[in-house]
Amino acid sequence: MSESNENKVLRKGWTTGACATAAATSAYHALINGDFVDPVTIHLPKGHTPAFALNRQGYEGASAWASVIKDAGDDPDITHGAEIRVTVTLLPAGSGLRFKNGVGVGLVTKPGLPLAVGEPAINPVPRQMITDNLNKVQAAPDVEVCVSVTNGEALAQKTMNPRLGILGGLSILGTTGIVVPYSCSAWIHSIHRGIDVAKAMGLPHVAACTGSTSEKTVRALYPLEDSALIDMGDFAGGVLKYLRKHPIEKLTLCGGFAKFCKLAQGEMDLHSSRSRIDLEQMAKWMGEAGGDAALCERVLQANTALEVIELAQANDIALGDLVARRTKEVARAVVSGHCEVEVVLINRKGDIVGHAS
């Protein structure tokens, strides 16, 4: 009998930082020793030593370049299948190791990120990984390392990079070199960096939204600039837990009624595959909001949260406001009261169905 999807062991993958490290290591080896290592084995921060096959390689004057195709395993990573290309160029003795962004890799233009304004968007851990692995080929390299991502600028439009002020392409990311399937660490990383940028810019009010419809609703409520808008997706915990240690003055949470019912239940991951709406709890809330026993029973028989909120509205029951208050209580508990919290609930059309200010 075939293994069910639920019991399937998900395959891990490699970060853009690990792929760039592999390509850089092979290219540097070609400059020093005259041949590209293929496959090339690298050392990751936690002791893993994976091997990467090269996709392409070549020489250009005092430079050598190599590329690796990113394999994100079973994670739905936007950069899965992308070509990570690194060109290593010899520099005069004493120059040290310099990093440069090539085509498809962004440039930092706003403060608050772990890199200074004007720096290529190659994060600190991938920089260290590249440095450590080049040193294993030959110590104290005097080289320029230029990282490119084929089609990276187009891919970056599907990420938070433009809003973070990372322009021209993707970021080279990774803290361990390994992509854990469905951890969505890159998304949570973007959430954290978005908060950092907003704080560095002195913005007192940030809105975390579950999607484009909720963001449109917030824009209609407040004249917030792009850097104050966080695309949190399903990762409410990624926002709230980070704000506990990095507070701001005011947070507006805006999202769909169904997702925020789960947040009101205490769930921090709002994805449909990782948390469920508790209809018994919703029936209790309907009663607290003024619904009679018959209406509460209908909640227990409901198929969706949409059906529940429509029942409430049809009977003039302010269930949305009650769920918003419960959501606010959970959020304030997680952030430990370190910032003012507002909650806005919407339906699929973007109409506000609940509010707690």
C-alpha cells in the first residue's frame, strides 16, 4: 500500500545562500587550481556537508563563474528551480573579500535591515558561509564575489523585497543553509525585516495584513506608506512574537473573519492545513454576542466560517466585533502589552465585519 500524503516524509532543500556558497567555492577553486569542482561539497554552519552539482561554469579573464540550480525540496519556495550564479574575480593582494550584487540580486536602500544602505542584499550568514568555504580552498582570499539570480528581478516582485527597500532583485538568504519544508522561514524572515525597516524609519503605526484584500481595506482606513504595511500571510505568530521583543507604538491586524477566528482561539499559524476553526467555540461566541439557542445550534451545523458570519449579520448579531475583541486579547497577550493593538475583520469582498480598536 502506498504511503499516504499525511505520512510522507517531506524532502528538505537548500537556501539561496547555500547554493551561492557552492557556486562561489567551485569558481574560486577554478581560479586557484585550474579546475571546477563538480560536484562541489561545502560546509554549512551546523556541520552538514552537502554536495551540489554545477549547472554551468566558465572563465572570463581574471574571473571564473559557476552556477547551481536551487532545489528547495518539498517547500513551496518562490526561488525553487532558480539559477544562482556566482562570479569570483581576483583582486590585488590585500584587498580582502568583497561582495557585489549582480543581475537579479537586490540592493539595500532603506535602513533597518541587517545590512547597511547601499550594500548588496547578500545576508550576513550567507556572506560568512561563502567566506568560510573559500578559506578552505585557500586562506585569506583577495577576491570579489558577485552573486546573480537568473530572472531574479521578476521573482522579487512576488516577495516583500520592494516594500523592504531591497531593489533590483532577490535577497540571498539562509541561516543554516537548509530549507525545512513548509517552515516558510523566508516569509517569516521578511516579516521581521519589514518590522525592522518600519522601526528604523521611525514609523509609529504598522499594519499586518493576511493578503491583498485586507491590505486594500487598511489603505482605505489609514494613509500608511508601503513600509508600514506587512504582508503576514498566515503567520500571525511571526508578527506578534517578534513585536514582543521589538515593539512599535501601534499595530493594526487586518484579515479575513475565518482566519482571525483561529487567531482568537490562540492559533498562531492561520493556514487551513495547520489549524482548524472550532465550531463549538464559535457557537459560544454567538451566544455571548446575543444569539439564541437555535442560532447557536445552526453555528454547530455550519460548513464554513463565512456561513457563520452571514448568519450573525442576518440576525443583527455583532459576532464580528466580539471575535475582533477576542483576537485583540490574544494579540495583546502575545506582544505582552508592548504596543497598542487594533483588529479589523473583513469578508471576502473586503467589507469590514468586525472591529476592535
